[in-house]
Amino acid sequence: MSRKPTSGDNTGRKRKSCLRPEFIVVLLGLILLGIHQEIGEARTGTAPDITIGIVGPMSGDMAELGRYVREAVGLQAEEWNDKGGLLGRRIRVLVEDDHHDPKEAVAAAKRLVRARVWGVIGHLTSAASLPASGVYHAAGIPQITPSSTDPRLTEQGFRNLFRTCGRDDQQGEVAARFVLDALHPRRVVVLHDQTPYGKALANTFSRQIMRRDGRLLTTTFTLSPGGKNMALVLEAIKAKQPDVIYFGGIYREAGLLVKQLREYGVKATFVSGDGVIGTEFVSLAGEAATGTYLTFAPNPLQSPSAETVMKKFQNRYGAIGPYSLYAYDAAGALFTAIARAKPKAAARPELLRVSQVLHRTTYMGALGMLRWNRKGDLVNPPYVIYETRKGGSFQGWFEQVTGRPPQPRG
């Protein structure tokens, strides 16, 4: 049914604009107001935050290490924000949990990419860093790990990847030299926990021992995840009657291993790497931890540049972890590089400039002077030997002996 047009109907006529002049004026005013607000945000520092990713084991049996790193990066970010932020913006940290698992690490990395982070501090373990590093490389996001020591990580040729720690082949060599020159063993047993970190450390140590005197090395054993085959390994080690046991792995298995070795009557000197040092190892091993030797970076308490930062940590959190300063300096170096590169957005070409600046940067941090080579490894990273004993100057349990022969204990 059709309707006849009435006198006030515009049907069939040329359609006119429905915008009245006063509406146009209001619309132009709103547009100009929006432009003014954007300019004002840029001038007053209220532009969108610069988001930095922190990723590591934030839950599970390694959650305490993850917490230390989260606190360290957070403290560095707060200090920058108190001084005006970064490029006129506030720094916001976004924390992801990789559960110390390779698959979860990749998933966490992809979430950080989607969040358009400007850089990543993490992961903690080599098992997580290795698979996740490809995700950051594809996105051009600068990644600085405070504790992943597997040599393969920086051998990939990723120009966006850096670390503030050393490499397993470096600390394995230091450990082997200490064992041979200070402990003078007749038999050495090597074992690892089957993680990429543990294998790399054990293999490097074994190669150095074989190079000097292959007759000393007896057997290499492997621990199953969680130490499920611990009893079988302990019996096999006891039968070898070693003077020195070298373990490639982390503190959880190391603590249980040392404790049960002593219960089995094995008195061999226990030596391991930086994945073990920390009060968690002492808690698990108990009195059996005393007299063990561990490779790590020089005691930060001996560095004047670390004193102020250490006090900040202790006043704020009450405790400092073994990798707190490494994460703190990683964040400081990243923020400094962003400030110098002045990227306009979290886009791949812009973020690649940040990595280029990092390669040219000499950063003075809590750990002293940090400088990276073409691979992203530190130039001349030091490793020393610590003896575990109550009252040690580092974390109250570890005393740097720097390769000196062990002192007699009364």
C-alpha cells in the first residue's frame, strides 16, 4: 500500500544536508578539543605507558627466584618513574609466568608480543629462554636475560638478545680449574639433571677435566626429573668412591642430592654452578651444604657500585636474591638504550634500533661496567668460587674463595 506525499514530505525532492550550521560548529570544536588533548598529553607526560615485560617462573618450586627478578625490575622502573619516566612516559611492567617450562615460555612470549611491550627482562632459565627467544627475535623485541647461561642462546645470531650473566662454558672452565688446582682429586664423578642448563655445564666441565687429565674422570650420571632415580644414582656413585662430585643442575635437585650423599656415607667434595647458589639450596641440604663449592659472579658486596642498591633492596623487600642485581642492571641498561634510541612506538623497526644502541652501550650499573659483544654476551664476565659456610658474606651462607685452596675448618 502506497502513501501519498504530504506537503511537508521531502520524498521525490532533492535531498538536503541534515547538518545545521550550529552542529558543524560543535563538531569542529570537538575535533579541535581532541587535538588539543593529544598535544597536552604529550606535553604533560600522560601519553600511553611504555610497557616492559618481565617473564620467568612466578609459580611452582622456582617462584622465589621469579619474585626476586620481578622485584628488581620493579624497583628500577620505580626509580625511573620518580625521575620523570622514559621519553616523557611512565614505565609499566607486565609480568608473565613461564612456569619454568619450554611450551609455557613460548606462550608467555607470544602474550608479551601481543601486549606490544618495548622490551623483555627474562627468561630466567635456559630451558625457557631458548624456545622463547625466537618469538622475540621475530618481533624485534629486545630481550635481556639475567640468568640464562646456555652458550647456545647467543650462538643463534639474534641481534636483539643479551644477557647480564656469563655462559656455562665460562663457569665450567673455572670450576674445572679450581677442582684440579685446589682440590687435587684422584677420581671425579659428573652428573646432571637433564636440563639444557645442567647438560651444558656438565659437558663443559667434563671436557676441561679430560683435556687436563682424562684418567680422573670416571662416569657421568643423569638424574631424572625430580630425582626419581636418586637411590640408584647414589648407589652407583658410592661404588665409584670419588673425591669430587660435579653437578650440573639447579638448587632443588642439588640440595636433595647433597643431603642424601652424606646420608649414604659419601664424603666427596660437592661442586656445582650458579643454578645452585642461594639460600634455597641451604634449606634443602641442611648441614650437608657446608663445605660445598659453587661458581658464581664476584660477591656484589665487594663492589662499591652495588652498596646503595643493596640497601634499597633490603629496606624495601628485606632480602635480595642471587640474580636480583643482574635483573636490576638488565632493566637499567634496557631503559637507557630506549632513552637513547628514542623509538616512536613498539614496532619492529623502532625496537631494532634499541638493540643496536645496546650493542654500542657501556652501562655502569650495580654490578659495575657492562658491555656486550656482537653476540650479546658480556665482555669478560668474571666467575669465582664460593664455599658454602654459615656466616658467609654473601646471603649469609657463601664466602668467595676465588680459587684459593680450601681453608681447614676447626
